[in-house]
Amino acid sequence: MLDTKSSWHQACSDLLVTYPGQLVVPQLALAEVTYLLQRLDADYEIPLLHTIAIGDLIAAPVDPSDWMRIAQLVDEYHDLPLGSADASLVALAERLNVRQVASIDNDFRVVRPLHVEHFEVLPAA
């Protein structure tokens, strides 16, 4: 969303502005995102932090009960590879009973969550 040169920029920006529900992101994923943003352009991190500060994006801590599921997912999908940040999103979605996930990562089209047959990945490819 923050990289205006990305082919995903407009779709991700539109999703943030028009999504009717609350957007929640695991703190593990935020750590990964902020690291990548620093490598891309340090100025991109500030709008993300403002988005969290004003409540347009909720930073969700990993629940202690999520860690075993995260480990299971990383082991099961190590060939993707699915890391702990992505697995934490799956665990959070399962815990909150959420079917929709926002990601440009195709891994979420492969991962099979426990609570639904598959995720609806936004924005649409």
C-alpha cells in the first residue's frame, strides 16, 4: 500500500479506505513489515505507524494459545515457506473466526485454516 511504485498500491490503498470492518494485524507481522519498509524507504514506516495510532489498523499481540498453532503451521507449510509472521496471521484469524485476510502473499491461498475451508484473500488478485 505504501509503495506507490508497486502494482498492488492502488488495490491495497482502496482496501484500507473502503473495507467496512476492522482491520487487525498480528504484531509479529507488523515487525516484519516495518523491517521491510525500513529497507525500502524509511519514510514509509511513519504512515503505517500513524494508521495504527489513529486506530485504522489494530495491532494484535500473539495470544499465548497461538504459539503451538504457529509452530504447527510453520512445520506443516515449511515448503512455502510459511514463517512465524504469516503463521501468526492464520492463528489470529482462526482465533477470531475470521475468513477474510488481507495479503498480497499467495501463501494464504494455499494454507487451509481449521475454521473454514479456505481464506478469502483481499485484495482480489
